[in-house]
Amino acid sequence: MAYNNFVPQLWAEKIDRDLNQNCVYAEDTNRQYEGTVKKCGDTVRITGVQKPTIRTLVTYSGGTRVGAGTSNIEGPETQTGTEVVLVIDQIRYFNFKVDDVDKAQALSGLMDALMAEANEALAGEVDKYLAHIHVTGSEADGYTAVTVDNATTDGVTVSTVTESSVTHDTILDAFDKAQQKLYEQNVNPSTEVVITIPPAVYRLFRKAYVLRDTDNSEIMKNGKVGKYGNMTVKLTNTVAKESDGEYHIQVKTKRAIAYAQPLRHVEAYRPEGGFADAVKGFILFGAKVVRPKEIVDLALTVATSAA
């Protein structure tokens, strides 16, 4: 049987490398929890802590009270941690067949082409999921449109900056306002911020700002299209979009979203009742907004004249 010569481990590694390369959103997530989950349904409980209250101690100099506050050291305050749960519950798979796997690999390159298509499709599904993770509403029609009720999703509140009828004259100001909101939420100005935009917004950005990076090959990797201040600007066609044309653009640090892809699997098999070899595979993953103060939803519409 032709499929006996198939090496699933090598194919699985190739899928994983290509998948990571093609995922624009996944590249800018926190993947530190990936090693702690193994199977579907596993959860990671991510605990956060609060800043302690800083108090002023009343002191005396020559019998004169100095400073404000109480006359004694107050007792310890109770610290209550916050908890966000990352659930690994998303599965995407493919399953296709060809007349002869060995022949396709050795002669025509058909299998390589089909696996590349499967990889791109899987990467697209991961990116669609991550692109919509910060908004609430319908996930129907393969994420082609969302109906956003508010900025709270699964118990996590994400700040929103709304800009309407944006043109090339106002697009950079919209970026600035979203970045300002991050700073107001105590994101350190030295922290890299990533903004992932759709083609319609990229056109406005390109018209408004001439890219100065000389390493064009490096800057285009994984959808990266430029720098604006300390923001890395990336391009993708999977940005969340409402039916009325409003985009929901993520402006975030790389710690805002936790993403884990603990398992991928590829195998060849011989379907019953036919004369073909087949290949099937899947990826298992999960994601969660874990630092909501490090992500802003830039709700943006492009002006009709600029569309």
C-alpha cells in the first residue's frame, strides 16, 4: 500500500513550521503557557495580582506633625488575585485523498501543493479566531462579519476607541488615539505595540506615511508592512469586520493575548471502498485575552470617499 511509505512525523513538523510562519495574529501572542496543556478541554488558570496601596506614614519633627495620613501604621490590606482561564477547546482539521500519495510526492508535486493549501487554510482559521477574540457578537458565516454589542467578551473588558469616516489625513491620528489609550492604561511607552490592519486601512496608512525601513524583505515577513513610532504595523485580511463596514482593529502588546497550540497531528490512511490514499490532520488550540489593559479595540470605518 502506498501510504506505508508516508512519514507523518516529518509532515507534521512541516505543517507546524509553515503554520507558525503564516499566522499573522498568532505571532504576536503570549505562548508561554503552551507547554502546560496537552489535550482538548485542558485549562490554564492564569492568576494576576493587584498593586498594593502605597500609604503615607505620619512622622513628627520637633513635635510638629509632618505629612498626611493616620498617626499609626495601618494593618495589612487583603490582596485578592484575579483569574483568567485559558481553555484549549478549538479544533480545526482537513481530510483529503488522491489516487496515489507516493506518485504525487515523487512525480507531480501534487501532494506538496495540497499540503500547502491545507496549511494556509489552517493558518487562516487560527488567525480568524484570534482576530475576533476581543469583541463580542455573532461568529456566524465563518467570521466574515461580527455584530458587536459591547467591548466585554467572556468576562474580560477591552477598551474601545471609535473613529468614523477615516481618510489618509486622519488615519495616523486614529492610530495615535489608540496608542494613547494604552498609555493611559499604564502600558510602558517602551513596550512594543502591534497594530494589525486590513488592506483598506493599509492603503490609507501607506498614503499617509512613507515607509523608511531599508530592509524591505524583513519588514514584509508575516504580514509586517511598516513601523509607526514604536508601533509595528501588520497587514492581514482577517481583521474583524461588521456588516456595516466597521473594522475592529487590535492595537496591543504581545502579552495581551495568550495562545496555545499544544497538538497537531497528520496521518495517511487508505479509505475503505476506494482506490485512493488519503491524508488527514488537525490542530488543537486555545486563546484568551489575559491582559485586557494591554489591548485596545480600534473601531474604525473608512470614509466613503476613501473606500
